[in-house]
Amino acid sequence: MKLTGLHFLLSYQCNFQCDHCFVWGSPWQQGTFTLKDVREALRQAGGVETMKWIYFEGGEAFLYYPILQECVRLAKGMGFQVGLVTNAYWATALEDARQWLAPLAGLLDDLSVSSDLFHYDEKLSCQAGFASQAASELGIPLGMISVAPVEAAPAENEGELMYRGRAAAKLAGKARQRPWESFDACPYEDLREPGRIHLDPLGNLHVCQGISIGNIFNAPLAEWCAAYDPHRHPILGALVEGGPAELARRYTLPVESGYADACHLCYQCRVALRDRFAEWLLPDQMYGAFET
Ligand code: SF4
């Protein structure tokens, strides 16, 4: 595996609890990186020759602002390009947004702001507008992340809604259902040769949210990358061979008449397989165990 991006889930906590969230983010979620663990993870990232980008996301990374600032400083100091993903809840006015972003100017290579009808009651929130203007004034490259509503064709600059995590539980039933056999490939992640990976505060390395390939507190990241072989992984092997439909088939799982998309079937299969493959389908946070 030639990783170019490591995405820290700095915290599973979020000030919002959006229906479409892959990682079940909420104010009640548990699990946040300590600085000590971030330092160790960055040290390991430095041992992966191909690594270029470090992202900090969540949950909502700005909930732990002083820690986030130090993480960004550390990653930049190691020569990585650094990105942040946020819902910009903190940008309550332009002056305030400037105050939040000024310490990050010169350190960030990308600030991605989530704004859509899942996060706010308007597609482009005031907060996203203030964050965008402040970022532009400070010379911070900015991108917007916007997800289309259920059953709506994505507009320009909008991403397709994917039904994994809380989205599978809360939204999939509202979408048009298609036969399970039709989901014979993973449409969104390159599982054969992933270019990026998510790292959670417990040390789990997620090729897709909730599908772990190992833990950096048990062995270094470079070793997990070198040993990566999706065909030897009980979940990824099936997904690579024939998508979520093969996962259902291989483990003779009961299936429903239809699913909203490939991720919906994949997620439901994984929920059914968690006890059997507890080492790979974790942690509880990714499967909504702390939902209130
Ligand atoms: S099909 Fe499964 S592995 Fe692929 S993106 Fe969807 S949830 Fe992830």
C-alpha cells in the first residue's frame, strides 16, 4: 500500500449529530486523541516514504482547538502538507472567524468546510460564508464539502449521499431501494491500493469507516502498509472480489429485498458480522454503540 494521506479522526465528538454522518459523530461520542498519541502517530507517518498529506478531521476537530493548533504545527513542521475538515460552527462572525483562523495561516494547505442541509438550515451557512471569507483574507486554501439530500441528484459541487454509519440507520429507508445482487463492487474506495487511510483515537486504521486493517499501537503504520493484502482480510477480500453482494454471499447473511446503495448493504453486512470479526470491524463508535 502506497499511502499518500493519513486522516486523523481527532475526535469522534461533534457539536452536531447529523443523520448522514459516517462516524456517528455527536456530543456524546467518546474517543479523542491526546497530544502524546498524535506525536506518536505523526512519528510513524514520517516512516512512510510516500506520505504527503496529513488531515485532521472528526467529529469536529475545532472542539479541541488548542490541541488542533499544536497538531497542525507539528505536522507542518515535519514537512507534510496539512488539511483540516470542519463544519465551521465557530465562525459566528467574520471578525471571530479571522480570530480562529489567524493562528493557522501559513500552516494549512487546505481548509475543507462542510455546509449543506444536513448541517444547517441553508445549503451555504453563514458560518461557512464567514470561514470562507476569513480563509481567503488569510491566504488559506479553502474547499467546500456539500452533500446532496436523500434522493436528490447531486448539484454542481455537491457530493452524493452515501448510506454508511448513521446514514445507513437513519436515511437509507427513505431512498429508492435496489436489489442486493446489483451491488457487486465498492464504488467509492480503492480497496486494492488505498491512497489514504483514516486513523482514529484508539489507534485503528480504517480503509473505510469501521473496517480496520490494524492498530498503530500494536505495530507501526509502515508495517501495516507493507503487509497490506486485501485478499487476506476477511471483509476486504470479499469486497474486492465482488463488492458488498459477495460479502453477503460469502457469509450466507440474510438479505432484504433492497438496499439504498452499496454502502448500505456493506454496512448492514458488517453489523451482522461484528461478533465474528471483532478484530476488524471496530470500534463501537463506528457502529453507533454510544448513540442516545
Ligand atoms: S461499499 Fe463498503 S467499503 Fe465501499 S465505500 Fe461503501 S461502506 Fe466503504
